[in-house]
Amino acid sequence: MIVQVSAGTDSCLEIQWSKKPNDLRFAAVTTRALQFWHPADATKKLFKHGTFGQKFPQTKFFCAAFDEDGLCYSGGANGNIHCWDQRGELGLVLKAHAGECTAVVCH
């Protein structure tokens, strides 16, 4: 075991690890948020919620996946795929479906 931390009472729907070599980061999709975890963070801030900024509307998430560069993609209730940078900040939103986006895979 690397770390054991309580992150709240929300149910965890999915956990996806970064595919970037030697990267310990992972994303947890909960019933109310998308959390970005970094167990090796020297500042001991082990996780943070994904931040939307002023540019993008918030939504509920159902799934997440990482690519080989450490970028994360999540599927939202609004039918969009959200592209997150390595700091857990939203950089791009792509319209994918008219309904919910419940699965995403990086291949």
C-alpha cells in the first residue's frame, strides 16, 4: 500500500491510472466530482478537484481515461468529453453526444 486517505463520503464510480511512464497519478470519478490524485506529491496535497475555470460549464462525470502523455479525458452528463491537463485543469471540451457520455477509452 502506498497511501490510505479518506476523501469524503461520495461513492466512487471509477478510478483510472495515468498511462504515462513512471507517473503515479490517477483520477477518481465520484458521484459529485472528478478528483485528481498524486500519491507522490511532495507538498502532501494528495488530491484536488478538477477545475472548470470561467470558460466551461460544470457537469457531472461518469467516466475517465488517461493517455500516454498523462492527459485525462472524462465523459460528462452533458454529452461532452472534457480534456484535462496534468494539473487537473480543464483545457478543452468536445461535444460527443446528445445524451450522457458514460464511457471513454484512450487507445
